[in-house]
Amino acid sequence: SRRIVVASPEVMKGFKMSKKQFLLGIALMMVMVGTSAPAVEAQEMGERAFELYAGYLVPGERELENDTTWGIRYTARHWEQFGWQLSLGYMDLGIEGGPDLSGFIHSASGYFGDATGIWYPAGSDFGIFAGLGYGAVDIDLEGTTTDESDSGLTYIYGANYTWNFGESFLLKPEVRWRTWDGDFYGSTDTEYTLAFGWRF
């Protein structure tokens, strides 16, 4: 299988820092909203939610830097111990530089959709999930008209915890592992995210 060697221009450093600071600000704002809201409530059977999430991505490919991910999710809990979720997301792939690399990457990004089943042990608000998805990675090579792309199935698993507050809101920290089954991108990425949602 092919492997793409990537490099990082120094001019991207400041931009990456500003993105990380922006996401950190969003996370802190969500936490402040949650702590200032009325008492936390337990999830209920039949509950559904629309969620916006953002967080920190740790790629499995050694040439890529830790960077950011965000997206939307729809979650439904039709049974006390089981539910399901659909999600669409984006990941920004930072590039790790090195003295022996011959080229530079203009930009790199990934897009994915996930479908997962969720188990809530003993009917709790703690969820363990697994499922399948489909993803694509696009890499724009600097100074050339050649781009590289890859797509394929993804395998997802992870865990989360849901805090309901107010009449219709929630906060959900989550860790998610995504294994890519592509031709040149076949790593397992780790996502640490925080979601803010509306229950209905």
C-alpha cells in the first residue's frame, strides 16, 4: 500500500494555535453554561437530541500533527439500555515537518459519517458505542496540480457521558476511536470532543 510523506510550513503555526484557542474557548463556554444551569437531570427513555460538537484530534499517522475536529450528531434513546446515533464530521489534518522531507502540503482534511449503536449499562447516562462509517481524506500538494485522496469504510468505538440540564439542553464529553480502512490512510485516530445539544 502507498504512504504519503507530508511536511508542515512554519507559517501555519500561528493559524493552528488560533484554532486551538478558539475551540478551547468554546469548550470553556459550554462548561460555564452547564455549571450555571439548573440541576442536572437523568436521561429518559424515548429521548432524542441534536448535538453540535468540537474537540481535539490525535491522528494515528505519525506524519500528522494533533489538530481539530467538529461536526453534528443526532442521538435517539428508544430503550432504557440502548440507543443509536448518526453523525457527520470534519477533521483538519495538521502536518508534521521534518528535515528529510522533499515536499510540502498546502492543505489536508477529512470528512466522515458514522452510524453507531449505544449501550447504556444498567440504564445509566454512561454510553458505550460501536459502529460503522464512511470517510474521505483529501491532501492538496503544495506547488503542484496533483492532489491525493482516499476513501473507505471506517470502524468506530468509544464512550461518552451525558449531562441533561434545564428543560432541553445537554453536555456530552466523549472519546471516540476511528479506524480507517483506506488505501494509503489506514490508521486509527482518536477524538476527544465536547458536545452541546438540544433535547426533544
